[in-house]
Amino acid sequence: MINPSNNSLYRGRFAPSPTGPLHFGSLIAAVASRLEATVHDGHWHLRMEDVDAPRCSQVFADAIVRGLATFGFEWDGPVVWQHDRIEAYESALERLRQRQSVFPCACTRRELADSEIHGLAQDGAALYPGTCRHGLPPGKQARAWRLRVGDAVVEFVDAVQGRVESMLAVDVGDFVLRRADNLFAYQLAVVVDDADAGITHVVRGADLLHSTPRQIFLQRCLGLTTPAYAHVPVAVNAGGEKLSKQTGAAALNLMRPGEELVEALRFLGQEPPKHLSAASVAEIWQWAGVHWSLDKVPRLVTRERST
Ligand code: GLU
């Protein structure tokens, strides 16, 4: 929770989803967010985003925490687990219900797939056709809860990617905050968690750039402050696929954390000297704390890992 006497403090975070072990792609976001917090004399928090319980596992969560420790990361306060935060999500959804900003939706995946296409969202999925926007069709039961986006236009300046503008009705449509399986959606959880932790700066992979307008809109609907955003390039393989467990990204070599860290710094446009790979992780963090510059991070959404 926020310490009210210290509201000007920079607060960053790293928020991995424990759906696999730490890999090079997540290391990039961890390094960039950690170093931005370091150079701003700020706090850096660790949050396990296990809200999508069926895709997450405690084994991966433990492996991520151990892996981060091996790389010499230190975080402020205890690790926050989304599975402990359900009441906070409930109460945020309730506030939105009272303001009629959300509506229950009875549509099944099948019905949505069969409905007339009203356009494609940025992720290639069909835009929500609006079936339940003005009330559930007779005899239908609520399955999910969606946020009304109306004619909202969200604009923000990302510290790496520059100006971003989104008209939500065209880019994403009314989006789900509580899913048909009763789980809270990432978009709601991340907004409530960042606000409750007093996060002032979000540094994360550019694969989430398309989610940010939704999160900013949701912050507005809930009367929350919008943090500053910086989206760093996402590591892809030679085929252009994001490095992740799904694309078979090689697990990080925890026996040689220094080499991986230096490689992550290089990926982020920093210029670590060659000999640094052989140094201890403590020495590498020391070098990085002095030399880190967000301005050097390439303004790319994806970047191929060179080694
Ligand atoms: N949990 C998300 C992921 O691992 C990151 C969420 C965020 O940084 O906002 O991709």
C-alpha cells in the first residue's frame, strides 16, 4: 500500500505471469523496469500475475522468483500474488457496476464467432457486435462482464515508443473484465494492482502496447491515476515470433547469469563493455546502474535476439 508521506517516490514493478520459467523475453522487461527504478532512486516491486489460474503454476512462480534472485534482482516489499487480490477486483467491478460502466454479456464464443463482423480488433479478433450492450436478450443468463468503451479516445506518450492514440470502439470494442469462467481479466487486475501499489511508472514489453489504452480508459472509469508508460522492444526469434515458452525459447542459463544479463543490456541498446560478461552479477548491476539510459533503448516493438 502507498505510504502517503512519500507520494513523490518513483514506484516501478515487474509483473510476470507464471505460465513458464523466466526466459530471455521476460528478463528484458525485468532488467529495464529494475534499472529505471534504480536511476530514479525508486522502489521496484514484484507481482506474480497468476489471475489466469488455469494457465499458471506455483512451480513456475517459484522458479521465476529463484531465477530473479540468481540474476541479482532485489525487490521492495513482499511479492504480491494476484490470487490474494480477488476482493480488490470484486470491489472495482462493483464500483463500475454502480456507475453502469459495465454490462453483463450472455454471448458465447460460438455466438460471437457467428455474428455479423463489425470490424476486427487490433488483435485480429472480431469486434464485439454489441448484442448485450443495452440489456440481456430475453431468457439469457449473464456469462461475462464487459466495459462500455463508448466513443472514448485515449492518447498517451510512451517514453520509448512515442505518441499512441486509440479509439477504443474501433481498436478493441467493449472488452471483458470478468470472464465467462468467472475469472477476472488481466486488464482489470493489472489496473487495480498498479493503483493499489502506487505504481508511478510501468516499464514492460511492447507486446502490451495495445493493452495500454484499455488500461488508461479503465483507470479513468475508476477515478485512478495513470502511471507513465515505457514499452521496451520484445525479443523475437529469426522467424519474428515472440520468445516465450510457447515458441520454445531456450530457458535462461542460470549457471551463467552474467552473460545473460549483459546480453539483455545489449538488447536494450546499452553498450556494456565486452569484458563485463565475465564479471559478477553485482558488478554488472553496478555498471548498469551508472550507465543505464532509457534514451538508448531502440524505438522498436520487436527486435531479434542476436545470439
Ligand atoms: N503479466 C504480464 C506478462 O507476463 C505482464 C503484465 C504487465 O507488465 O502489465 O506478460
